[in-house]
Amino acid sequence: MTSHLLDAYVWEGLLTFRLTDKISILKTSIQVLMEHKKVKGRTLTREEKLSLYRDGYVVVKKAVSDELVDAARYRINNAEKGTYPGAHEDLTNLVNASDVTPVLHEAMGYFDPPIACQVGVLRPRKPGEYFNNVGYKDKGMPYFGAESHMDGLCTIGVPQEVVEGTPEEIYYRYISSGPKGDIGRSADVMGHNSVPLFEDPAMTLGMGSFTTFAFVCLNDQTREGCGQTALLRGAHHETEKFFRWQYEVNGHIGPEGPGWPRLDYDCENHCGLVYLPQMVRDKFIDDTSDSSPDGMKWPRPTQILMEPGDACLTLFNMPHSATRNEFGTENRTNIIFRIRNKKRQPNHMVSGVSDHPDRGQRGEWLEYEEGNDPWLRSKFALCNMWDEWEGMQDIVTEMEGQERVPYEV
Ligand SMILES: [Fe+2]
């Protein structure tokens, strides 16, 4: 399912989901929210925290009980017609009633209990003929078609034929082909994935952000090539450095900021998204990197091998991608939660599915009280990726040899 269809499906589902169930989930969420009580329970071991620091992710084995896994699988397979299972508590319980909550409460901090999630089902399939979001034929992309990116990036469907024109012409045609049509270049332009072109009216922040991804695995993913989520191990350190450099240059962060053009005009269709800035890519490319047919080398991601009930936690700053389920015999099923530490915006509730929570799900402008600059807070978080990981501070200090001095934005 393409991301924009998924988005429409999520929100249609949220609207049509049984009202009584919605109210009960909301009541529980509001109750916990009012108390901001951290759930005590399982925590990451020192080794797990060290690996989260070093690699940018950690797999928490058996974070979710078999009963919760079975209930979620049942709900997905027996979803009522016209409803989206990702808003059902059988799915949100994968975080709200599992070890994921106490683990994150301790390592990261308090967060809104998710009321929705992304049901990441990938059917087995062969390499495709279509142009992917980075402007290359899927069949020619190495590493099972991985398109490593960070979230919160506006994605308008890329042209499915080779386009011609100057970069300016191609850029303008591209941003005019989104769901709102030709409205000029502004923060009101939306992607088919419902992410705005820029988060802020001044167009200085080109991406949404949150604190952590939690991917809960619901099927056997212990063998590569079965649609696993793939991560660029260790790249969170480089993306944080890159954001600081961007901010240093002119205060702009994300695509269309320094060193990060939005579009790649040299790719196969001449209009692909630059999902990862070249300065970051370069750090992960060497002689062993595989290439697309044009000779372009791509950073090799790590396929995250998991069993049902395992959960992978990553920092937002971690480049990641779904991959092709080429060798699988069943649907790859990962349930994806996007979680933000409550301290970023204590007065705003996040759903657990949005990757741009400083705006509404469909780009609506939200109200912020006097003195609360959401764009600045998010730039700070992108440049200080451990700031929202309250239980990681000792490890960060130990690994970096000194307490971190905040990078001021
Ligand atoms: Fe993503």
C-alpha cells in the first residue's frame, strides 16, 4: 500500500472505528496523560543501552507477549469492513500493554499512549518496474529496494516516466503535482503522504520529527529478504552532526536547507527525492557498497531480524527503510509507532502514527501558546538527539567522555 493511501485509510479508520471503543481508549489515554505516570517494569540492560547509543537502535526480545501478538494478528486478519485495525486497542496494546511502555518510560521518558499506529504489511513480491521515491526503478535498487530516509519528509508521488526540463521547471512541476495542485512554493504544499513541504511558514524547517520509532514484529523475520525494516547502523550520529552543520550555516534544517537539495535531477527519472543528504550518505559508502545500474553507490543498511513479539526501538535520527519482501512466504507484518517525548510539547497530544506532529495529521496549523516556538523546539531536538532520552544521559556522558553541552538553536 502506498503511503498516501495508507494515510487516508488510517484516518478514515479512525473516523469510522466504533465510537464506544474510541471513547474508552481516549479515556484511558487521557487518564494516564493527566497523571503522566511512568509505568514501572522491564528496563533496558546496560548492554542494550550501549547498543542503542552506538547503533541507534536496539531490539528488545520478546517485548510483547504471545497473547498480545495473537490478538493483534487476529484483529488485522479479521478487521471489520471499512475500519482500520491500526486504531484498535488490540494493535495499540502492542505498546500500551507490553514491555515497550516501561522500557521507553525509563529510557526515554513519558509519552502519550498511542491511539493509532501504522500497520506495516508487505506482501511477498518480485522486484518492480516502477520508479521508486528516489527516482530509480525498484528492480535495479540494491538491498531489496531500500530507500533509506528519515521520517517527516514530504513525499509527492514521483513521475513514472523520465522527465525533461530545467531543474527549476522540474521542481515546480513536482511540487504542483501534490494533492493540493499548483499553489506555489509554501508550507501549505502537502505531500501524498500528508506531510507538508515545510513545517513552518518561514520555510526554514523541511521535516517533521518525533523521538522514537517502535516497530513491533508480528511474523517470522529471522531470514533476510522477507521485507524487514532496514536501518543504517550508526547513522544517527551523522545525521545529528549534519543538522548542526545546517543550522550553523543559515538556521535552515532539512531538505532545501544547506547541503540537501530536495530533488535529484540526475537519477533515472530525473525527478527523485533526495531522501538522505549526500554528506551523510558519503560516510556509509565504500568499495563494498552495491550500486544501481547507473553506477550510483548506495549505503548498505542492516536488515533487522526479529521474531514475533520482538520490538525494535530507534532514535528518530536513524535513517531507515522498508525493504522488498522478495523471499518471504507470508506477509511481513511490522506495527509501527511514532512516539514523541511529552516534554517537547506538553499541551499537545500525539496519536502515535504522525511523523510531523508539530502540524495536524493533514498539515493543519495548530495553536501554540505565546513563547512556544514549535519549529525551534524541533530544530533543537534534531540537533540534540539524546535530549529527549532521559534515561540515556549517563550512557551518553560515559560514551562521549563528558556531559553533553546542548547545541543551542
Ligand atoms: Fe519512514
